[in-house]
Amino acid sequence: MRAYSHQFWMPDHRFKWQAHCMRFYYFGAPIILKYTTSNHKISCIREEWLNNPPTCIRAQLEAERIYNFKQDGFYLQEGGSNLDSQIESLLNAEKQARLEGDVTATKKAAMDIIQLCYQAKDWKTLNEQILALSKKRGQLKQAVTAIVQQAMQYIDETPDVETRIDLIKTLNTVSAGKIYVEIERARLVKKLAKIKEEQGEIAEAGDLMEEIAVETFGAMAKTEKIAFILEQVRLCLDRQDYMRAQILSRKISPRVFDIDASKEKKKPKEGGNVIEEAPADIPSLLELKRIYYELMIRYYSHNDDYLEICRCYKSIYDIPSVKEDPAQMVQVLRKICWFIILAKHDPMQSSLLNSTLEDKNLSEIQNFRVLLKQIATMEVIQWTSLWEAYKAEVENEKNMLGGSLGDKAAEDLKQRIIEHNILVLSKYYSGITMKRVAQLLCLSLEEAEKHLSDMVVSKALVAKIDRPMGIVCFQIAKDSNEVLNSWAVNLGKVLDLVEKSCHQIHKETMAHKAALKV
């Protein structure tokens, strides 16, 4: 019992395309098997052979086409004698399916080619086939997406770094300029940037990440977008590009972290595209919130903006996981206290100071509570006594994310105490001698005059120094005309208020028809 085969093409009148056929001779009788890619079915003139063909025909079919025969069609055989011949057979099937517009068959054939190269561990052929399949005339979008997604699964299984980089670059070339694989391209660039960073090429890694604008990706999950932008900011900070780090950080609105994920309605679609689930390695929204503010602390530390650093720590302090951990809570609260004190006096600083004093957890660090009360109270603080009390505390605080409390922070602390004392003096004195000012500030006469002049220049207070007399006046004398004008303005405001009050009373009386009792 022998079988001979001959491959040929015959017209398929149902789909107006040609179907790939094989003629077998079984006991001298011709048997024709026809495989139609449009519906993945096999037909022959002997219907009883569809489910169980003779052994000789099965063997011949497997030998020549390198496919196993099943009722539902052909499927790829696991082992083959020749990789090139197997790929060639699959390419023929892919071409026929692509020309017929069969999405399922095209995807299956393309994915089988990729899997075949991976099983053979032929990474060079894999890269070549990925490029070749993506450049086929009229290649379907679904097939390209399937190729990229399947090949991405093999990145971590490459034997060395060079092979991994080549595969990632190949997939980047395929996905470049294609919106339907923009998410895959972003993930590939992130992997490549991580490799470059491990190799010490931080600048190149940052350039790669900055090319991707994930904020325009409608199908990407929100947490994945935020994580990608935060990675861009981190790389900019690592290479000390603070201006670009600020620009990138503004793409994230802090209000996005205040949204309750459990109560937020999940939108099935956005911009007509189904929103993909974020990968498992993407942190949660609250974890991303902490990462965001830690990066912003690094940025503001570069500019010594203590008030913004304090606000960042305040946001970290409000994270539930931080408040539930006593050790983290106390550590963050200590940093909040320090940076409130180091920040320059303004309305925002006063608001943060008062809100922190009302925090019940502040009782666990009593020494900071006492220090904040001293700053909030309008009384002169003796710098020498305060430094003796908190010198050890300042020197021990070395692990702050925004920079250690070193010499500069100690100098800034002294500067804040001096400014506080000058504001107290301006409140209680209309005029005072410079000698007494220097004595209260624990400074020399020249230093006291310098600090006072700096505050006047920065418009923190109004003062005028009479150097020959050695007197500083915190209230500028006005002439009689200015005083009379101010009185007239105030009197006019009072009369306007009385008139409006009378009008409102009359309006209510007419509305309720109630007579006033004299």
C-alpha cells in the first residue's frame, strides 16, 4: 500500500480564491485533499477519510507539509527536520490567509512562525521573521499586534544582554508609528531604558524614555501612565536635569491621587479603545502617590524650597499606610516639623504651622511640639538657648529624603529664628534702638542691621533705620493730609455699611408687612 502526492492549486468557487490541494494515489485511485484557509477545514472526495485517513496518506502529509492532520484542520508539528522548510510552509499559509483577509488564520500562522523560531532558539531568525512579517503587503493590524505581544514574552528568556537588546530594538522598529501597538512600544522602551541604566548610561536611558508621551495613550491604564511618567522624572533627576523634571512632573495632577479607586466607576472604553489592565508589577495608586512626592522632594531640595518640601511630606503623611505604621508616621511627622520651621514666614507657612500644632500625633514627639509652639507664639526666642536644646536633634537628623540637616540647614534655622524675632519686635515696638535690637537678637550691631535690611528689601516688614541716631522705626510717620484722607475713607466705608443695613431692614419689613416698633 503506497501513496504518492502532488501539490497543485484549484479554484475555490465559494470564496473566489484558490485553495492549496494535494493529490494522493491510494491503490491507484486519486484522492484529493483540499485545505481552505478561510474556514480552516479539509475536504476530500472520500468524506469517511476526514476523521481517520489511511496511515500512509497521514504519514505522507506529515512528511511533505510538516503538519499533523486533525479533524479541525492543520496544526504545527512540534519537531521538524528543517527549520527553514517549516517556516516556508507557514509563510505560504500566512500569505494565503492574508490575501483572503482571514484574521484568525493570519494571526495563527504568524504566531506559529514566531513560536517555531523561539523553540529552535534561533534569535537571529526570530528578529528577521518579525521584521519580514510586519512588512508584508497588506499585513493585518491584528497580526502585527499578535506578533509583537508574543515576541515580548520571550524578552526575559534571551540568553544574554546583547540578544535581549537586539530583540527589543527589532520590536521597537516594528511598533514605531503604529497606534495600535503604542502601549507595547512604551513597555519595550521602558525595558530598554532599564537595561541602559544598569549599564551606567543614564543619559541615554533618559532620552529613550522622553521620546514616549504616554499621556496621549487612551488605552493605557491610569496607573501605568503615572508610573511611566514618574520613571521619566526619576531619570531626569538622576542626571540632574531639573528643568525637564519639573516639566514632566506637571503632567501629573496631584488630585489624581485623591480619587478613591474603589468608588470610581470603571469605564469600559475611552476614546473608542478598550482600556487595558495594568501589568502586575505596576504599583497601586497610593504607592505611586508616595513615589511622586518623594521625587518632588528631591526636586525641591535642589532649590532649598523648604515650604514645598514640607507640603510634600504633609501629603505623604496623609497616606493611610503611613498613618497606620507608627514608626513611619513619627518619622514623617518629624520631617514636617523641621521643614515648617526652616520655611520662610508667609501665610502658607503659618497655616501649615497651625494645622500641625492641632495634630494629636504630635504628642508623641513632645520636644517638637514645644518648638512649634515657640515659633507660633509672638515672643522673642533666645537663639543660644534654643540651639543648646536642639543641637543634638539637628545633628542626628541625617536621613531626610530632601537632604540632610547639615551646616546649611543649621544656618537656615538660625535665619528663621532671627526673622521671627524681628517680626515680634515690629509688632510690639513702633521705634527701638539698634543696640537693643542687636541685644534681643543675640547678634552684633552690623549683623542685626543686615538682617533687618534684608527683610525690608524682601517686603516682609516696613521699617526705617536712622543710622546717626541709631534708631529703627517700624511705623512710618504720615503727614496730616494722609491721616485725614485715611479717616475720610474709613468714615465713608462705615456710612456705606449703615446705608446697606438700613436698606436690608426696610426690604425685610416690606416683605413680611410688619411695622417697626418705635
